[in-house]
Amino acid sequence: MTDFKNRNVLITGAASGIGRLMALRIAAKGGRLILWDVDEAHLAAVAGEIAAAGGQASVYACNLAERASIEAAAARTLQDHGAVDVLINNAGIVDGKRLIEATDAEIERTFAVNTLALFRTARAFLPGMLEKGAGHIVTIASASGIAAVPRLADYSASKAAAIAFDEALRLELKHDAVMDFFGITKSMDAFVGRNAHESRKEKT
């Protein structure tokens, strides 16, 4: 999709890195940005950049690792904007630890943000897209989900699941004969934003 003018575009993990860059570019093309992130300070800064350039952006604090936080942010988003035209699932975290060094909590958090959040955001906004008869969901995946690397067992596995999610949803919508007006896009990136290994919270 290249036509973002007057469309409500939601980006998760929008406070920095790839999410921030996408937000700035889409805003420049006339999109109305809906920005989610747990890092409220940097999120507000991104919204400020967009406003300074004449764009529109709304911000919502959301921890993509927590279902309740996603549900609350989704409810507020729908109340404020009515619908989401484009959902960009960008948020991602990586610890970069050897498997035997990673804790259960860290592994579960990686899957919560990188995989389960995709299901939760899609389930929140897909019904409205289908009712409207238009929509687009973008999954920011990773080359690590195809070609795994050492010290990223949990990250690689979570991104492999994200790729499978994207492909399964595409087939599901094709089977339901709605792909004529609906788009599913998977983007491969080789890294996760700035300071990915230093601060997980900036990515959610």
C-alpha cells in the first residue's frame, strides 16, 4: 500500500527505530498516525516530530507483552478513531542470550510481543476492517525467522511463528474470498530498531 492519505494507520512499537521512521514517512504521505508503545516519552517525541511537520498523530501507551494492555489500547483507539485502516505490527524485542541463559520469563515475553501480540491486535481490528470492506495488515518479520542464528533461539522461533501467522491469515482471507479488498503484507528486516539488545521496553 502506498496511498495513506486520510487513512488511520496504527503502528506498534512506534517510539523508535523502524516504527518511528515508518510513522514519519507515512505522516508525510497524509496518513493519520495512531502510535502505540510502552515508552511514552519517546512516543510523545515522535508525535511531536509529526505535528511539527504538519501531520496528525495520536499516542497510546501500550505494553504489547500484556493482553490487558493491548485490549485497553484497542478500546481507546476504536473509541477515538472509529476504525483502523492499516495495522502495522512492528513491535519486537530481542534479548540475545544463549538458550540456557535465558529465563522462562524472558522467553515468554519475547513470544508475547513478537507473536501473540499479532493475534491480539488483528483480532481487535480485523472485524472492523471486514465490516468496512477495506483494510491492510502488515507484519514486520525478520530474516532470523527463516535463517536462525546463535543466541537468538527464542527470537528466531517467535519470528518464524510471525511469518506463519501472516501466511495463514492471508490464506484464511483468500479462502473467505475477501482478498479483493484486503491486503496482507509481510516485511523482512534483519534487525530490531536501535538499542535492541540494551532495552527491551523501547520495542514494545
